[in-house]
Amino acid sequence: SIKMADKDKKRTFRKYSYRGVDLDNLLDLEGEALFSLFHSRARRKLSHGLKRKNVNLVSKLRKAKREAATGEKPRVIKTHLRNMIIIPEMIGSNISVYNGKLFNSIEIKPEMIGHYLGEFSLTYKHVRHGRPGIGATHSSRFIPLK
């Protein structure tokens, strides 16, 4: 009977909320009400208003979402705007962020709200400390070649 009870249970997913506000309500918020939820640096930046480049990015994302067929992901939008703060309207979009060398693709998720796009496109390659190569130390000269 325990196995039957486990089968009947459906998996319940935790509903996402940002600082106590559900995702559905978060999408409805605009302007000051939304900005008041962000951290102080983001509030300060957004209170000065979005620059033209940032507004253009959001409008391109809207257009890509509109043109996408239902159930499909929108097309990827490329940008250099690493300092753009992720707002709820951007959720579900695909953005390629430039890291100085190439564009890294990101799918915007609800957990990313309030962060900067640049946080998800690292500008450096992670250092992997492995075995030293030839010439790294004096002792490495005496490694026998196989």
C-alpha cells in the first residue's frame, strides 16, 4: 500500500517568488513598484531611467517573443550590454552576451532577476591547476620522454 501511495502522489514544484512576490504578480509590476524590490545599486541605476540601448534591447526581446511560435523558444538576440539589469519581462528570452571575445548564449530564468547580464558571460577562462607543462619548473626538464 506504500508503493500505491507513492504512485498517486504527483511531484509538486516550488513556486518561484522574488523577495516575497510571486512570478505572476512580478510580471504585472511596473516602474517604482518593481524597482523597489531590487538591491540599492540596481534601484539607483533604474531610477535614472533606462538608456536608449537598453530600451532597444528590451524591445528586440519583445519582438522575438512575439514572432516565436507557441511552445517554441524565441530567436537569440546578440548584445554587448553586460551592464543591463535583468527584469521580469526578459524571462524566457535567449540572449547572447559578448564577453570580449565571443558571444555566450544565455536563457533568462526567473532566478536571474535583478542580476546583470555580464554575470552570466564570464570574461576569463576558469584556471585549471593541473600538472605543470614542460619548462614550468627546473625539475620538469628531467621528466623522461616516453
